[in-house]
Amino acid sequence: MRFRLLFLLLFPAVVFAQKQKIVATDLTRIKQVGGIMLSPDGNRAAYTLTTIEPSADQAADARTGEYEYRTHIYLTNLKAGDAKALTRGTESARQPSWSPDGSRLAFVRTVKGKSQVFVMPLDGGEAYQLTDSKYGANNPSWSPDGNQILFEAGVSFAEMLNDTLLNPGLRTPSWSLEKPGFANNDFVKPNKAIKANPDGSLAEIRAYLQKDVDDKKAKVITRLNFQGEATTEPDMSFTHLYLVDVRDGTPTERIPARPITRGFYSFNSSGWFPNGQQIVAVTKRDTLKHPDREQANAIVVIAADGKSRPTVLMGQEGRSYFSPELSPDGTQMAFLSSPTEGVNVGQMGIATLNGTTVSGTQIIPFDRSAGNFSWATLPVAARGRRATTTGAALYFTAPSNGGFPLYRLNPVTKEITQLTPFEKGVSSFDAASGRVVMALTEVANPSELVMADADAKNPVVLTGHNDWVKQKALSFPEKRVYTNSKGQAVDYWIMKPTAIANSSTGDTKKYPLLLNMHGGPSAMWGPGEGSMWHEFQYMCAQGYGVVYANPRGSGGYGEAFLRGNVKDWGTGPAEDVLAAATDAAKAPWVDTERQVITGGSYAGYLTAWIVAHDNRFKAAFAQRGVYDLTTFMGEGNAWRLVPNYFGGYPWQPETQKVLDANSPYSFVENIRTPLLIKHGENDLRTGVIQSEMMMKSLKVLGRPVEYVRMPGGTHELSRSGNVRQRIDRILRIYEFFERYVGEPTGTVK
């Protein structure tokens, strides 16, 4: 009996000993489910699976070689364990779309550097390439009769100038390109008969200068939004809609596609009306304004034959309308709307349609950022007493309280029901025939395909793509709530080091504590948010406790909370995250002398702000941050955060005072905490000079600072960037902190 009791007492520790710690390269084992599309009869689902694979041209040792992302399409009959890959190989396939009769799938694959639409018969036979668009083809969508496919193509400004279909008459834009000294846009189309000559006439000199631009020796920039994510973009590009006929069988030659939109502006978020004669899409409201200056979007109707100009369905000056989603019978349209300026949560609305005109609209009270709309017909038992004749309901997701729940709107009663808990995240889903199929994220598993009934009850896990996690020891977060000085409830979570989270022996060892913060500033973290799954588990496995919070200004808590950091990026949010850290440090396992801090993007800003105002941390890691808001106004493509959050521009004296008071760089002399700074060399969202100002200044001041530039890296280093650089990043976090808190004495290793 004593032996049995002893065995039971020791059993949890034995179980933990059999499980392995999360390691850095486990990042490459995470498989992400997405792109879910239910078949028209609701009995099958196509979805995508994104994996990280060793590059074929690298050494056999994947731990030191390069990796590449691959995405392939899978099919399931909605039975556990029956999913099979429909596409394979080194070339990814994505964006699956069912034909109306369920016999074929359209999808996108890259051919010679351009995305093209392929069609795969599901009753046998190989997929065949449908389009050969010189501009590429994305987001295929079948017409209701199954005879055509709608797709999007990206066209450069230079290509637009010479395309007689997209630009009849080969005209220049109706809006000004804002070339100083020119009253019109005639300079755009120079006379090709004029020879380039640096010593010639003014016309010949202009031809010479244009040749330098053509030969990539110079970039001439006149547009406002000239910064992309990884490089400057002097010229704009536009998204246009095309239709291509679909033939039965495998065509012996490519079928030419025809554009149904034209002009120097873009169309996206497109979808078919049920009659197959019109298409709904989103474009700029005022097409006579430069696209960089017109921030308002309108929802428009486009004739499928492309013979008439788009007509505005919903549009208003100073306001954007976007994310249209038509009900199955075409009598209703869900949409989102938001002011073009300021800090706002998009309002959800339902428009009643009479053909292709709006006969009424109703804004649905919902203080979260709704998205991913999907209409579905409910089974009779799930419709309730007050339902539409067809029983159609609107499913959607929204970040909320640390997760991404699935919601459902009854369009008659306007009642919204939360279907999944805050502790889980739905990253992709589709609903039909009384069921919901979703990609689910939770602490126990980063991504799997799950099927449930129309109320998202009785879930069945259909896949085991991340079953390897079952052999890993995990740390599960504990939620707590703090009421800040504004009276707002701030959610935060504490994760114990994996060793003590999985131990029953009463470990008395002290561990370091990591305060990890999110960016945005309007992002949101929580157990149902998948981007930080690996980082949190890795740091816990390395013997760190982790605390993270959603301070004022975070998304997922409504518009008032979102606006809680307007003109206050530093002091208020710092109060909230430091309160979480203070509470976490009270745990008996925390060594309060070994606390560290990190964050990226806006949280890189907040890291620098905090170490300039608080000395509790032994080391800090500021990632791809913003440190001087005036410089950020010019350097980053996210520059509109400056007027939206701070009410003006740096040349306005009162605004400049606010910007200086909110810039960590203004307090650089106060920073004495050892600081590691990281930035991607090609990061134009926040701008690399931000980090170099901090680095250089701290070096002049003689402070302990190290700077890491990631060659080729963009702002997405922690989520979708180069895999080796993502692994490098997480290892640098750990290695740098170990220099200062790796030993209980706090001595540097």
C-alpha cells in the first residue's frame, strides 16, 4: 500500500520527465491550418496547411541550414484522421475555391514568378493551369453557374500606361501625380523619339534622366505613401478584376481572361451577386483624388460583362466602407464602416438590398473589431423563433479578451451569440449545412482543424498536424485582472517556468521573470492568440516565468479601451504592464532581482520607454521599435499613427511638444539598463534609423548596449520572416538575458 501511494505521489513528476522541453527549432515543426472552404453540400472541406521545410539546396543538417515556407491544399470528408493532401511538391498551392457543383477546386500556384489559377477535378485527373496572366492571378471565385472564375491581378503603374484594355486610349490618371513644376501629367509619357543625351537639349536631358530611372540608377519619388514594407515604391500598383471562362476537361491552350475593371485605382474584396450578373467590390470613394490621399473606401457594384462603370452601393466622404459579404439570396449584405481618421473600431452593419441598390441599413452594436464574415443557412432546430425565411445567419470572428472567438449574428433580432470561448482562437473557418469547420488555436495545440455543430458545440478534432506537441511539457497561463488609474480592467496572464508548472514536488528554486509586451499598439495577446505560442513556451522551457498583459490601447476590449492611449503611448500603458509585472513578481518562485523585459514594434517603443523610467529590470531587448516619433513620421510607412494618435504633425508646435514628451529618445540619458536593440535592415514599417539613433546615443553615453541588424529582414521577423532569422531572434532574447540573470547571483556569465 505504501508503495502504491508513493508511486501515485511521484507519478506526475515521472510523466513530466518523459516529456520534452520546447526547443528553438520546434518553431519549424508548427503547422498552420488556414483557408478553410466547405463544399457546397457541406460534406467536405478543403483547407491549406502551411509548414516550414528545410530548403532542398541546403545541407542535410536542418538545424543550421535555411528553411522555406510551403503551403498545400488538403481535403477531408469531415471524419477524424481522413485528411489527405491534394497538392504536393516544392511549389506551394493556396486559396482553394469550390465550384458550385462541388466537382472541382480552383486554387493558386506560382508559375515563372507569377501566381496563376489552376483547376483540379475531384473525380480524378491532374490539376491544370487555367490562367496565363502576365499580371498574375489571385483570389479565384467561381461564378454561380460555374462557367467563369473571377480573380484579381496586380498591375504596376508603368504597365497601366501601356495596357489598352485597362487603360483605353492610353491616358494618364485623372488625378495629379504631383510632379513639381508641371501643371498636368504629360511628363509621364515622354516622346520616345527623343534620344537620351546628358549634354543635349532640355528634352534630351529629361530623356537621359528617365533612362536612369528605367535602368534602376535613380528613384524619383513624388507620391505620399512611397514606403513599402521592404523597399521604397516610387510607383503605385493597382488591383484589377478579371473573368476567365472555365472549360470542361483539360484545355489544350490557355483561355484569355478579360478585365471587368479599368482605370488608375484598385478593386478588391470582390464577390458575386447570386444572379451572376453583378459583382460587389471595394474601391476608393473619390477616384479623382490621388489614391495616397483618398482614405475613404466605397462599396461598389460592377457589371460582370465589364461594359459599364461601377456604381456606388455605399460610400460617404470621411468614412470608409469595406468587407462586404452578400447573403446567399442576395437580399442582405454585411459590411464594416469606420471614420477615415483617428483611432476607431470598425462598425458592423447589415444593408438590405433591393437588387443592386440599398433600401436600408442598420448598424449592429458590437464593440469589437469584427471580420471574416460568412453567411450560412442554419438547420431549422437552430434558427429560433425569430429568424429569416431562409434561416441565414452571419458568422464572424473578432479579437476579444485574449482570444479570437467565433460569433453568430441573427439578422432579424440583431442578437449576437459568442460561440467559442476567449481562451481559444479561430483563425479561419467556414459554416454550412448545420456545421462549422474551423482552425483552432489553444495553449495545448497551436493549430488543428476542428468540426462542430451550428452552435460550435460538440467539437471533433479532425486532424493531428501538431500531435508532436503532446510529447512536450507545456506551461499554461493563469489569467488575472488589474484595474488601472482610468478605472479600466486590464487583463494579464502569468506563465510559470515549465519545470515547476509540471512538477508536484514543491520546487523551491527561484526563477527569473520576463515581462513580454505586444505591439500595435492595438494588437492583443492571450491564450487564444497564436503568434506567440512558441516564444512563450520556449522561454518557459528555458526556466523563465512569463507575464504578458493587454494594456490600455490594446484591441479586443472595445473602442474606449482602444483610445485609452491617445496622446499617451508611454506613461499609461507602462503603468498597466508594470502592474502586471509587479503582481507576477509576488509569486514565491520569482527571483525579484532577476527581472527582464522585451517587446517588438510599438512594444519595442514601450521597452525603451520603461527602461528610461524604471530601473527594476536587469536587461532589456527592444525589437524593431519606434523611439523618436518625429523621425517616425518620415521614416516609417505606418506614419499615419502620428496624426491619428497625437492629433497633428511635428511642424505644429503643440503637437511637437506632445511627440517629444511621448518619445523614448527624449529620455535616452536615463537609460542604464543593459539594452539589446534589433531591427531588420529592410524594415520600412518603423524604420531602421529609429534603432540606430538609440544605439549611437547610448554608445556616446557609455551605456551597455548591443545592436543587431538583420540583413534582408522586414518588420515581420517574429511571424513570417526568414525562418533562420526567426530562430536567431528568439535565441538572442534568451542568450542576452542569460548574461545578466542566468545565475541566481545575477552575475554576468
